[in-house]
Amino acid sequence: MKKYVEKWDWSDNQNLENVRLVAGNSHPELAKSIADELGIKLIDCGISYFSNTETRIKPTAQANETFRGKSVFILQTGGADKSEESMREFNQHRSVNDHVMELLLLMDACRRGGCSDITLLVPCYPYARQDKKDTSRAPISASVIAKLLQSQGVDRIICLDLHNSCIQGLFTDPFRRCCDNLFPTKVLREWLMNNVFKTNIVGDPLYTDKFIVIAPDTGAAEKVEKVAGYLGLDFLTMNKVRDYNTNNKVKKIQLQCAPEMLVGHTPHDFLRGRTAIIVDDMADTCGTVVAAIEKLMSYGAEGCIVAVTHGILSGPALERIEKCDGLKLLITSDSLPQRKNVQKCSKIRVYSIAKYMAEVVRRTISNKSFSTLIANNE
């Protein structure tokens, strides 16, 4: 066992005088928090909408401010905004597509303003789940997004927990259009240690005998095994058989584990006395999440915690979360706006990635490695 001490190794704010932080309307709260962490001003881009729903970019920065020769960071995340505030301020609800268009226009404005380079901060990559041609005559929508961004001359794009890391390969110029896929595992671990495990010792028996980490499918097994290692916990893998004729529908769920884990237990009580922590990249309508929890509860789990990077939580998600007795908490980052979800659902908890993303900006500017931003066992 070792004492839990986060080694963030935060850099100083050197070279930030040449940085301009710009944001679309997808997540102004996160953009402001990142700017505060960096100690710089968030540029007002004056994004509005015509009555026919066209997007208008009209920067309202002071006349003596300029993009010319500056390193521009643009924050835009792949979420929709169906809030009452959106309707009051813009007279429309904004979709993922609206935010993609905003991003393209912002990039064009910055290029025409003479910036030296553009780095996109896109915590939740839009259309990330449509990353392959899985039926006849289907598009690869994640590839279309990559082509659109590259058409506007993006120099670098930084994402968190891509649904499929192969999306990085869609950015085809390794000398200019680089895509980084980062994992805010340190931030999640810090939150769990402080708020769930209540200890600063990694591998403390006070919590290791009470919790187990679950990979929701075989594709996530390798990543989730690493997360379990960071937390000092055992892990299991679930195998989901999907019905691809119906959105978000799973036909069957199986649990896979090493035979030694069954010693002294029957197959239906070997999770007895443990809380299962399901770790995934995103939660949307939460239909498959609820199905997974029901399966884990049938194996004797005390309860379940769901930890995701992207809490999309659309449609019936909040109602399903509240009605699922086995679900104790759903933990998500603020890669997408969560204020309204927290107000409506008592089980949702949020950890902020603002400090993490601010450090990403610092390291990009100073040409430092991202590797120590990913949790390790040191």
C-alpha cells in the first residue's frame, strides 16, 4: 500500500501572453473556469443567431486586441443545449450540429485574423460513436467531422476519452493535424478517494474489500483494467450483445471473471458485500447502464456506482437514473454542462476538468509532455 498523493506537477504560466482562449456557446461555464485557472481573459466572440437559425460570429474584443501571430485555443464540446436559458437568450435550442458549425466559423475567423496556430479543446468529440461503417450505405460520421475540422486548418485537437481511440487516425497530417486522446483518470481518482473511499492510501483494505471495478464491455477492458490498477481494485468485464436494429438496446449481458474469483462463492453471490464501479467513456440515455446494473445486482452486488467522462444524459436518462434502486451514484466530468442535470437528479455528482484542461494548454504552449497527466501507479 502507498499513500495517495497526486503529483500534478503544474507548470507556471510562462508564454501565456501569446495565448488567446476562445469559446463557442457549447460550454461557457467550463471555458470561463479554464480561463480563470490560466489567469487570462476569455475572448468574447459575440456568437448570435439570425432568425433563420444561421450562426453569426461577430467578435466584440477591444480594438487593440488581435489574433495576429497568436496561438489560439478554441474550446467547444460536442453537446446539445436544450435549456430554457438557450431559448430565452437565442430564441432557439442549440444542437450538436449548431455547435459544430460554430466551431468551424470560429476557426475561419481566427485564421482570417492572422493567428499563428489553432488548437482545439474538444473534451467530448461530436459524432464519436459513429466511428465505423457497421451497416450497408452508412456514413462514418466521425471521419466527416475530422475532415471538416482539417478543412479549416486545425493544427492540433485535444479530446478526452474518445469513444474509439482510432479516431485519432482520422487526422491525417502527423506534422500538423495531430489529435491527442487524454484521460482525466487522475481527476476521477482524486474525487473517488476523497468522496467515496474516504482514505488517502491507495489499496487500503478499508475500501478494497468493498468495491470492484467493472468494464461495461470487452472493448473497454484494457482501459478499465488500468483504472482499476490506479485505484488498487479488482476488476471484471461484462460482455454485451447489442441489437443494432434498435438504438441503445442490448439483447444480452454476460459477466466474465477469472475462475479463482468464484472460490467460496456460487455464481450468483460472488459480488456479495461489494459495490460495483462501472467505468465507461459516456452515458447517454442510460438504458444499457440500467441493464448492466440489474445484471450486477443479480450477482449479489450491494449497489453500483457509474463513473463516466462524458455525461450526455439525454432523453429518459435522468428518470432512469432516479428509478434505478441499484444505482447509488453517477459520477461524470463537466466535459458537458451538468448544472441542470445535478439540479434535476439527486444521484449525479460532477468533477471538474478545468484545472486539467488549463494544464493541457500550458504544456502545449511550452512543448511539454502530456504523459504525466495520465494517472500512473507512482
